Amino acid sequence: MYLACLYAENFRIFGAAPQKDGDKDASLSLDFGPATNVLVGENDSGKTAIHRCDPPVPADDRG
């Protein structure tokens, strides 16, 4: 089992999805692959926020 995608809205540094034309999309949408995925970025760019969005995996599902 792996996390295939992650969507965050109004969580930590990620804001709302656009409500009308011309609005900025501040939400986050990521697609992950079944292999290793690495998050790289500058300080305060949202790496820890992404980590905290990740739902915990039950111990018996860790493969």
C-alpha cells in the first residue's frame, strides 16, 4: 500500500482553492508514485506541513 495522492486546503501554509475566476489557488495537490518520493525545498516552504497531512499507516499495513 502507498499514498497515491495528497490534497490540502486551509491547512497550515496552504490556503483555499479558488472560489471564482481570477482567484489564486493556494491549495496543495500532489501525486506520488509507488517508489521513493522525496520532498525538497527551502525553509518554510511546506515540507513539514505535507508530512503532517500524511495520515498514519496502521502497523499491520506497513508491508
